[in-house]
Amino acid sequence: MDLDAAKNTISRSLSKTDSLLQRTAFDEWMIVNLVGLHREVLHYSGSRPQSAQNQFTDDLRPLGRELIDRNHRVGNVDFVPDGDGPAFDVLLTLGVGLFAILNDTRGSTSDLRQLPAWQDVEHELIRLGDAFLADPLAL
């Protein structure tokens, strides 16, 4: 999958999650390249493009353990329950060193999990991961 197809695939999936919750689940998301020490935002969607770029390393901290401790197989979806506010909530492995990061800047994944339709949202995100497992992002 190329970058444009990845953006469209993620956007469609997030529209479904919003419909399921009857509210915006993740009000910001990005596609990032985290190969080795390389840190590059390839695409950003949200209301704080400049501050998201400037605060990227700080906002990434809650996902730090996920990034270090796990073998990231394409299609994996990892949730961070304490990614409050601008700190990131979900890490989706799109390809080798390529990730989608989803964020609910108004709260955390723990807050979203309290909503009645959360299990349906989780299933949609797993389907999104399966789409990248079948066709990984490649640059």
C-alpha cells in the first residue's frame, strides 16, 4: 500500500469508529516513520499541526514502552490506557518502522473504553490492522 492509500484506509476506518460511538473517537492521527533513530511525521490530521510536530517526542512517551518492549508485527494494534490529553492513545503497525498513531486529545483510551460501543470500535481498529497485514505500507 502506498501513503495515499494508507491515509484513505485509515480515514475511512476512523469515520466508522466515529459512527459507532456517535462522536469523534480520535480527533487527531498521524502516520509516522520510526525506523531506528529516524522520527518523521509523514501525515498529520487534527487541529494542532504545528504543536503536534513540536511536541511529538513528549506526546510519544506513553507509547514508549510499546515501542521498545514489543515486536511490532504489521497489523498489530496497541492501546495505551494512560495516554491522557495530547499524549498518544493507539499505535497501529502499518509496515516496517511505519505506524499510525491515534489520539483523543480530550481524554484517554480509558475514557473511551467506558463508552457502550467501545468493543465495536476495538473490532474496527483490529479490522484496520488486518488491512495493513494484508497490504503493508511501503514507502
